[in-house]
Amino acid sequence: HGKENVDSRHSRGRGGDTTRFHTVNVAQPVRFSRKCPTGWHHYEGTASCYRVYLNGENYWDAVQTCQRVNGSLATFTADQELRFILAQEWDLEEKAFVRKDQRRFWVGYQYVITNRNHSLEGHWEVAYKGSSEVFLPPDPIFGTAMSEKENVLCAQLQCFHFPTLRHHGLHSWYAENCYEKSSFLCKRSQTCVDIKDNIVDEGYYFTPKGNDPCLSCTCHNGEPEMCVAALCERPQGCQQYRKDPKECCKFTCLDP
């Protein structure tokens, strides 16, 4: 808002008296980097958030868990998005269904078997139809827990624990029995997150995650827009004070 960065300014009031205004908070240009709830990783290329869930669930339960957080099992639109996923540190703990050197999680594809002769033949499909830009995985490795009765298998993306392997993009695709339990990767659209880490719905006013509790913005397509800054007057009768980092114009007096 172009406020000059000063501790105090003078203006001539009615009757010729000089009024002193103390500017405590000065509006500064802000770059909003927090567009996902805590625990989610943001990727600018698709304006999306990603999270790995460690509670081992079968494919169908994993689908429902992702839906409850307004997302879906992850699908990928381009190699760059997949490389972003492979490069992340997902903080996976030791679990019975996770090998220490490699990690596998459900993603949003299914392998439909069309021929069970000498080798399994079939094709990948997106489990839940969405963007037409989604790419399909290459031929899978078939899991060990397959049933001869199953004609649909579910996709697991395997990435590796070691950083050098991760950053080289080394990975594998598995077609696994959908009732096996596994970690899973959810994907959702980026969203507005307020200073107290609450998710904000489209069109609502909020204070964005950041260092200025005196900003008020409108949430539009997951971005804070039309932001207005408040300036706080210095608390009266207090020489030393502390500003509350999460409440606008709230102070604690530190005087004896």
C-alpha cells in the first residue's frame, strides 16, 4: 500500500493540534508459499498438494481416505510431476509392509487383464476419470499376491529410499492385488491456508499463512488475492511490548 517505513508521522489536526501516529505494522510485499495444509507437499506445476498416508489400507479404503480430504489417489500429468514426487522425502516410518530400501504406495491407476494365456495381457486405465492429460504407466511388474480370479489389479508406485536413486528418478510400477494393504499417495488441488493452518473455502476472507497477521485476503482458486493490510497503533501507556505473531493488533506489555 506504499506506506512509508517510519516509526512515527505527524499530521495537522483540526484546531491546529499536532497528532502523532505510530506505525507498528508496515505493509510489505508478500510472496505466499504456503498453499497446502500441514503434512502436504506443494507442486507449482500442477497447482496440487500431495501426501503419503502410512496407515496400510487396501486400495478401496485408500480411495475413501483420499476422498475425505477432498482429494483422490494420485495420477500424473507429465514426467516433471512424477519426478517431483520421486524426489520428495516422505518421512515413511518402518512398517511391516514397507521395505527399508524401497517404498511402494497405491496410486490412481488400475490394470485391466484381457488375456490370461502364457503371459498376462492387459492395459492401464485411470481408476477415476479426471483430466484427459493424465499419462498411463508402462508395462507393470506383477505382484506376488495375485489371485487367478481377479481381472482388475491396482497400481503401486515404487520409489527408493536412497537419495541418489530418488534424484535419478529410478522407480517401478507394480500391478498388485487390490486387497493387499499398502501406504498410498493422495493428491488434491492447492488451497488457501490461513495463519492458524485452517483450510479456507473459495471466496472467503482470511489471513494467509505468513508473517503478517494483519493481512486480510480473499481466497480465489487456492490463492490469496485482493489483500488489504491493517496498521496498528502502538499500545498506550506501555514502553516495551511484544506483538502477537498470529493476532492482528494484539500486544503483550513487557513493562515491570
